[in-house]
Amino acid sequence: MAYWLVKSEPFKYSWDRMVADGRTHWDGVRNYQASNNLKAMEVGDRAFFYHSNEGLEIVGIVEIVRTYYPDPSDESGRFGMVDVAPVMPVKTPVTLKQIKADPQLQSMALVRQSRLSVCPVSDDEWARVCDLAGVGVPA
């Protein structure tokens, strides 16, 4: 299993909406590196759900439930999307400020490439953020 982080602006698509929907496609990604990260995702992988612009915090965990397929909103045909479903909210949101201040998370892609909307998370980073979020490491 691999781990990821996906960003969403809460005024466009919030964690609460993700939970209410029960499943959604992760579309609209138009950055090649982020798109390559989507392509690398497998069914069963987990991702942190991060509120960007507003909140700047990890608020939940989602599971990849469908691998990469064409994004019909992309007229060029170059970009795709995956489907995700909520797994659980975090008990304690983990802020970007906390992540940046934590020595164990200094290499996290969220810190190094802050504009990237879909990024990988290492096993150690996943475990550390889960600890900060009060959720243990969900199976």
C-alpha cells in the first residue's frame, strides 16, 4: 500500500461534502507531476485529505477506490482522475504549521512542494501524521 496527500479547497469541495457524497472522483488536476502521482495510485492506497487555502490542515483519510482513468473535463485528453472514498476523519486536524515545525516531517512533499495538489507520503511520514492526528495507523 502506498500513501498520498490530496488537496482540496474547502469552499469548492470540503471533507464534510466528501463524507456526505460517500465517494467521488478526484478530477481537475492539470499539473503533470500531480497527474503522474494520480497514475501511480492503486486501489486500496490511502491519502490524507488536506484543506488548502482555508484551514491549511489535514482533516481526514480517504481510500483510492478506482485507479486512473480519463478526466472528461480535460478537452486536451492529457489528464485523468481517480475515485476516492472517505475512510475516517482525523481526531485532531494536523495543520501545515505543525507539519513544518516537526523535524520528522521536514522532507514531506507538502513542505517541499507546497503548490503540488497530489503528492506522495512516505511510510514514516504517514505514521507520524497519523500519530499527530490521533488516529493511529488505520488498517
